[in-house]
Amino acid sequence: MDNEKPVTPSTAAAAATSTTTTAPEQQNQATTNSTAPASTVPASSSTPAPQKTEENAKPEVAKIGRIGVCALDAKARSKPCRFILNKLIEKGEFEIVIFGDKVILDEDIENWPVCDFLISFYSTGFPLDKAIAYSKLRKPFCVNDLPMQKVLWDRRIVLRLLDLVKVPAPKRLEISRDGGPDLPPDIRLMLEQKLGLKIPAQGEWKIPQQVELSEDGNTLTVDGQTLKKPFVEKPVDGEDHNVHIYFKNGGGRRLFRKVGNKSSEYDPNMSAPRTKGSYIYEQFMDVDNSEDVKAYTVGPDYCHAETRKSPVVDGQVRRNPNGKEVRFVTKLSKDEMAMASKIATVFGQRVCGFDLLRVHGRSYVIDVNGWSFVKDNDQYYDKCAEILKEMFIKAIADKELKASLKEPALNGNGPTRAPTGSAAEQATKKSNRLSHTSLQNLLNRAPSVNRLTSHHQQSVAIPNGSTTSASAAVAGSLGTSPGSTKSAANTAAPEVAPETSKPQDENPKPPQHSWKLKGMVAVLRHADRTPKQKFKLTFHSKPFVDLLKGHEEEVILVEEGLKDVMKAVDLAIAERVEDMDKLRLLKNALEKKAGFPGTKVQVKPFYIENDEPMSPKPKKNYIKFDKASDDNVHIPVKLPASDDSSPSLPSLLEAARNAIASPESFSTAPTGPDGKRVLEKLQLIIKWGGEPTHSARYQSQDLGENMRKDLLLMNREALEDIEIYSSSERRVRTSAQIWASSFLGKEKGGEGLADDRILIRKDLLDDSNAAKRQMDAVKKKFKGLLREGLKAPPDFTWPNDMPEPCEVMKQVVELMRYLRRVMHYNFQKYGAPPPSPPADATASSASSISSMTSTNASTSVNNSTSGSNGAKEQPDLKTIQPRWCCGEDAELFKERWEKLFVEFCEWEKVDPSKVSELYDTMKYDALHNRQFLETIFTPPQFMILEDEANAAALEDAIPGPNGNVPSTNGDKNENEKGAAPGRRERLALRRRSILNQSPRQSLEEEGARNYSGGRGRVKSDFRLAKLRELYRLAKVLFDFVSPQEYGITPSEKLEIGLLTCLPLLKQIVKNLETVQASPTAKSFFYFTKESHVYTLLNCIIQGGIKTKLRNDGKEIPELDYLTQICFELYESEGRAKPKDDAEGNNTANGEDADKKEASEKEYSIRITLSVGCHADDPLDVDLDSKHCIGCSPRRSLTHHDEWKLVLGRLKEKFDTVKLPKRFLPIMLTENN
């Protein structure tokens, strides 16, 4: 199916490597937890058996210490952090403990895990004061100074520190109206004592007495100091990114945190600075090459740097396939490296990001961000892990040195002469000659060793009989690379903040309990697929009734069964018992598509809707039939409208408009007087497409590897007992198999993974018709959504500044008609035969489609021949896109778009559900056929001139709004660069005149040239503006319609959700109860399709569980390929009573009560959501040969809730609906 040779994936190999390097610890766990149910994947599947013998022959690695990661899950479990942590533990020298949101937000610091080394940093919502108190209590080695992170919250202090260490910054003025920074007294005292920087207390900060803007509006004066435009206005709050740039003679640009693919927008009316709040005003700098530089330090001696397009250029963010901003690695100069070292040192942040500008050979720092990681750079990950390891070993050596200096005095031997030389040199020398006994004593004194539960003690302690000493591990690690000792010694420099805490107990009480991920139940959508296509036709005659083989339910015919459909068509044509245009259409489609993978025909019977016993005057000769017979016919009961891109689509052809049963007739069948069902009509649906693409392989592998690495950090035991289930559809099974291979650590994308590892559960994961009546009722409501004069209902997602939905649909139709002309012209230009003329609006649409399909078929045949015509036509088309993937070619591309043009351009009223197919097709071609899409829809010059003339004529009649400033609340309007664009800007293909209003025009044009992207021309080529506009409007309409297909009101969403996925929901609840009761960790994974993912999310939101989304559905995101909904079950680990007794850690009073409380375990559930492999605009993505969009990280959908409360809320809804007796798909081996 895939013409493209797949690149050998590295992800599966990386996952297998992770298995190998962590094998010793996994073997210990496999020994204690070797019992697993027969139906689950055994532990050996994640640790290949051949590796055990090899690992047993190796000496056991000595543990250096325990690394604690105290940051919110969104940061601690992010891909960059996860990659670095996995590299630190791959040789078994360190243990990682992720504190997690539950511990950080809900637990007292006394119950936080104990560690030797602490990675902790602030992000929105993080309780920094608690982390500071914890570091004072446990005294771990902190990678980044915690109190100094508060300094980063105020840009005024940051700039003063930069001035202190002589790091260049732009010229600036300050206007403080808030009384100055609110800095704790102990930090102000530390800054004064250690650095000589005196920061006045809040209220003592100088308040400006005179703030003026000159009459011409170009000069700002603050207490006699002046600054001329252009200048930059920054809030003093370091977390406020709403920055304004004011240009000379008026106008400005608003900068903000990236929203979709936007980072700034131009406002022609912005001229006067803000008058409320405190701000810093910096001179605007015309940077070299329109680039900013993002720098990332790891210690004072290493700094990685990348350039990116400045947000001042045009505010458009170019992204790579992983959804990250496109950046380019750059080398820092000696002066810039010195600046990086000073910043890491003075701020006490060893891992630190900062921004700098390069202007005419000089560099200026404009912001210091604190903890930051580089995205998608393996070289950086390796170097960061290496430096952190050296840093931790150096910290152990320093601590051992201090302890050894104290020991003689403690033993009564008197004072010891202080060593000569610097402390760093002494520590380095000492670390290279540590004895096994001294380091063993140090590790035994470490809090993370003697205060942990028995499980942690077992994994951290160094065995007495180990042949590999801890001193050898330290010395060997320090000597692995030249200069590593120097680097490790210098890492002590950034520690500037002294311990300001009150004296603590030498041995504070160990944690009463800590929370740990015990297992998860995850539901995943399949990976990328080709567009699904179908024809829907209605028949009444006996040849088609015979296809039911006597069954009274829907039947699906595949492979050999398609021959029966062809025979029925031939018989109907011979007898002329049906509309001949429809029959020719069906015959042509069968001849072309029968050989495609996954092609199938659904035959759906519809029965008389009759509230009375029997109609005395039936309109047709209805057909009665008796009990079904089974002749190799597959009979899953599936919803006709259930597909992955848009579940519930009505017909795709005009022919079906007049022939398909209306939604009112979709109902349960009555019976006649003799008790037999009375057939009214048959709906025949031929489907093809929907097959996994080559991108699906890479997406599934990457997700499997990432989820594996996540569990290795959170709880590696959860990898040893897993169960994987899939629906019966091929694209779902394929995604599950590739994902499982990577997740379990198998090599080469699936080899060695038996098919029986993944169980097919059609009853849980396949389509059902249980909610058919309710979904049909919702479809009826869609008909009126696009009526003229109707505004978008409040329950629907609709941008505030968009016109009525009917007006947007009209624009889509206009764009489709224009692009149809362009496509036809370009196909003729590149040598293809001219298309059949569009059918007259009054003619039979079935006839026009049949003619169009026949033309495409003949064209395909001609192109496949080796005659003179073929030789003349093919080369030109091939030059557009030499390589095609997913079994496609130019003619299949044309066929898909011709069908869309018929649906949008020739029908009197466009069905709202057609938007889903348009959106799905545009996304697919933007990723897999980018070159052909852009070329074939590039209009010729005469069309451009023609359209400009038409746009100019419309300008006076339909003026755009004036003076409106686009909002920054997530609107993805490409045109929001100045005054809100009118219809002229939306329809015309001229260059956007609004750009000319910006004083930064030269900078913007230069940026557009430098960052247009090698593969995509949409951003830089103004001729493709209409293609971009079509995608934008299709996305708006898709967000408007698609989430509502599973219910409009909350009650409809809940009812349809329960009817669709109630069996799955019950199984999830059962699995969570199993995980809770299990003595070991367990995990369950379910692979399904879009319909189950959307309805499951609706059940959660509408089921009484408090989520972070609104329950009216307006905030439900697009759930793209590989969407994940994960139920994470956490367990609080109490202390083991025998170990407590042995160590004598229990208090004298209330000992039994303390033991009982400590031994009781608590459980919590948190639900997380990933929107899958989604890009806000795939036309903006820079692609490689994989054509693959990376998977978005999981985000918390709910807070941590008590597990019984969550399960109770879900169970309450189980009895609110009643499933029909027959809704489950019938297994292929069953006779029915």
C-alpha cells in the first residue's frame, strides 16, 4: 500500500536499549513479582530473556544516590526532562523519584520523598515556598537554588543583577507604580551580604515623579531621562509576557505567549504606553538576520544556543513535525559564553535559559527565564545528563570530604589542619581517591538511604559483596572524558544563596507515606490514516435484498463478498429495476475500488416506522423474510455514520440526496401482523480508504517509547503486567501492534510480538448502533445550523469575530469554486486530459458524478499505458511530486477533490457534515501531498488579475470593519496583523496591504524570505492565500460541527456517550478496581476509534466528575490521531511496620496508632488527556520524509480525587440508559 520506503525507526531500538540498561533492577522486581494472570503480557515481554544471562555475568552497579524531581507533572514528565532522566538511570547508578502533583500540591513537606539530589523549579501553579521549606528540612543537593528563583519573578531585580556582573542589556527606563518588588527579607539580606546588591523593601522603591510622552508621541521622558521610539514596554512581572513594541510615528506590535501559531500581532492604533501598572521600557534593537537567540546553560561551563525567527517579524510561528518552533543551533562567541557563565553563577541556576539579541556584532541579554530545556536535541540531552551526573558525583565527594574533616574531632582526636588550596581542588582530589568504606559510610548517612521504606532501602543500598565499589563508580565516572573533573568542580560556583533556615533536627522524621503511580487504564485512538471515502445509495429491488442473505440486521461484505455485490448490480442493470445512473455509479466504483485494501460494502436494511399494527395501504411492495442464514457474511452492527474523520456523516453524493432514507425513517423496525419485520428500503454504502499510513508507524512507535520511558520513571513495575486490547478494524489493530512493540521494548517495529498479545474486543471497541436513533435526531438539528440569519448557538464553539455560520459556509463555497477552476486549469497545463464539464444544476447529480468518475477512470487507464499519450502526459505530472506515499497518485488526488467540489459547488444546500470530509482531506494532503497540493492550487496570473479586479469592485460595496484590534485569545486568523480584515483581504489574492502600515516592513519581508520553509510555500507565496483561507474556514466549521455530532445539549452528550461506550466504561471501572486490589502494579490499554474517544470524554465531563473543561462542550478540543484518555491510579505507600520496629523509629506515645495509620493505604485517581498528533495548521509544519506530526503531551483533565468518589460518579450513570438487545458486533466465527 505504501509506495514510500519506510525509514528504519530508531525509536524501537531506543526502547530496547532502555530495557537492556535497566535490566538489573527489573530482574529484582521480576523475582518478587513473578506471578501474573495468564491473560496478561508476562514480565518477560518487557525484559527479553536472552539479556538476563548477559546481565547476570556483569558486576552489579553501585548506587550513587537518589534524584528527586520536584516539579509539576507537566514539566517533570515532559519529553525533554524524561529523556535526560532516563539517560541518568540507564546504567543503574541513580534512582529517580518523581514527586508528582499529588504530593507537591496536597501533602505536607514532611511526607515528601527523601532524596540526595533535588531538581526543582517553578512553573505556574507550583508552590515554591513549600519546595524551599522542604530543601531546608531534608537538605538535599539542589541543582538550582530555590530561593533565588523568586528573584526571577521581577524583571527589575533581574536587570540589576545583570548590571552587577556587567552583562550587557539594552538601554532602559523604569516606571514603578507598585512600590517596588515584593522580595522576602531573607533573600534581600542574602543579596546584600553575598553580592553587595541592596534591594529596597517594597514601598521604599523610587516612584517616578514625572512621566511624559512628547507631543509628537515619539519620546518618553521619566524624571528627566528620555527614550525615543521604537521602544519595548515590558511588565515588571517576569511571568507576564504581554509585551508591547511602539514604533515611531504610531502603531505597534503586541507580543504574547504563543497561541497556536501566533506570537504577536500588529496594531496600527497602538501609540501611547500603558498608564496603569509598572513597566520597564527598553530601546528596541534592530537585530541581525531578524533572529533572537535562545541560550540554555547546564552549569557555568556549558551553554547550548539556538536561533529563531524574531516574533517581531510577522508573529507567525513555524513549527517542526513535533509541534515545536523551528530553531537552528548556533555557536556562541567567547563573550556570549562568558555572559552565560555569569548568569548561571549569579542567579544560582545551574540549568537556566536566557534570551539575547545580536546587534551589529554585540550581544545583549533581554530576559532570564530560569529552568529551561532544549527541545528535540539528542546531543544536548546527552551533554546535560553527563554534566548533571558529574555534578551529583561532585556533590557526594564534597559531602564526604566535609564529613571526613569532622570525624577526627568527633572521635576526640582534636582539630585537623585545614587543607591547602581551594575547596574545589581539594574536593576533586578527594573524590578521586575515595575509599569504598568512606563512601559506603557517606551513602549510609544520606537521608535517602536510611529514611526510606524497605522497598527503597533495598534498591539504594550497596551490597557488601559487590565487586564494584562505589569509589570505583565515582572515580570512573569522573575520568570518563577530558576536562570532566574541571567541569564538575566548577559546578559548585552557582550556589550563592546560603542556608537561611532555622536550625533543623539532625534526623527529621521520615515521610509517613508517599504517593506512587500504581497503574493506569488508557484509551487510545488509532494513528494516522488515509482519508475515508464512501458512496451512499438507496435501493429497493430483490437483487440487493438478496445481499442480506436472510439477515435482518446490517451486513458487511468484504473481499469475496464484493463479487456478490457486483452480481447484484449486473442483475439490476439487466432487469432495469433501479435508477440506471445510480447503478452505473455503483458499478464503476466497485470496478475501481474492489481491489483497494479495506474496501467494503455495508448493506443496511430500513423498516417501516409504524406506530399501529400495520398500514392498510403500503406505498410499496414491501418484502418479508424469515430467519437469517449465514453465508460467510460479516454482520457487525455498525452505525452508518461512524468513521474516524467524522462519525455520523450523511451521504457524500448528490445521487443519495433524493434516494437515501431521510433521518426520520431511521428507526427500529416494527413487525407485520405475522410478527415478521417489514422491509422498506436498503441503504448500500461502499467504503474505501481509512488505511494506516507510513506516518502511523512512526507516530505509534514514538508514543510507545515515550509512554514506556514515562513509566520507567513513575513506576517501572507497571511495565511488567499489562494488557492490550484493540478493536477489529485494521488501522486500529496496526496502531496497537506497533505501539505495543515499542512500549514493550521489542526491536524492529513488531518482530517477536505475537498476535495473541493484543486481544480483539469488538464488544468494547467496535462501533455499535445503540445510539443510532439519538444521533439521527442530532443530525436533523444540523440541517438548520447554516440557515441564513441564524447565529451560532451558545453551546457551540465559534470565534467571536466571525460572521454567521451561513456566511462562512458561503465563503467556503466561493473558495471551493475558485480552487476548482484552478485545479482544472493546472491539470490541463501539466498534460492531463480536460475534466468533464460540471453538470447542470438541474441535471441529475448522479449522472454528473458517474460521468466524472468514468472520466477519472479512463484517465487513470490512459496514464497507466505505455502508449504515446501516456508518455506525453505522465512526465509533467511526475515532476510536481516525484514520490507519492500511501498508494496514491495524481489521479486519486484529483478524484478525491472532484468529489468534494461536487458536494460543495453543485448542491443547492451543503450538508454541514461535509465539512468534516473537507477538513480531513486538507489535513491529509497538507502532510502527505504538500508539494502537489501547493502546485495544483497555485492560480495562473490571469486568474490573479481577474480576482483582484473583482475584489476591487467589491471593496466599496462590502467594506471591512475599521479600527478593530484583533484579539489574542486563541483566534487563528492569519490576517490579524492590523485592522481587522474585511472581505477584500479574505477573498483577494493581492499582497496584504496591511503589512505596509508597519514601520518594520523591511524586517518583516526579510524574515519572510529567511523563514519561508523549504517544503511549504503557503506562508511566503501570496498566490496560495486562498488555499490557506479555505483551511482556516474549514477548521472553524469543523470545530463548530464535529464535537456536536455526539450530542448538542449536556443530556444528549451523556445519553449518546453512555449508549456508545457503556461497555468500555464499565470495563475501565472494573480495571481500576483490579489495579487497586492488586498487590503489584498493572496497566491496561485499549485502542479504538474516534467515536469511542469523543463519547468517553463526554461521559467523563457530563458524568459528574469535576474537570478543567467546561461541561457545555465549548472547550472540547479536536481529538486527533493517537488521542489518549488515561485514568492514573496512585497509591500512598505507608511504612512497613516490621522495618519501623527494627529501626526503632516509632515514638513511645501512640505507637500502635501511628503504625495503623502508616500501614493504611490511600488511593487517588487523576484523568489525563492528550489531543494526539495535532498541529494547529499543518500547512505551517516543516516536514521530513516521515510526514509525521508528533504527539502532544498528556495534560491533567482532572485534579487528584479520591478513587472511590471517581468510580462512584461513573457508576451512578450506568443505569441511566438501557442498551438494546442487539448492538454488539458479531464475531466472524459465529453463525448468526
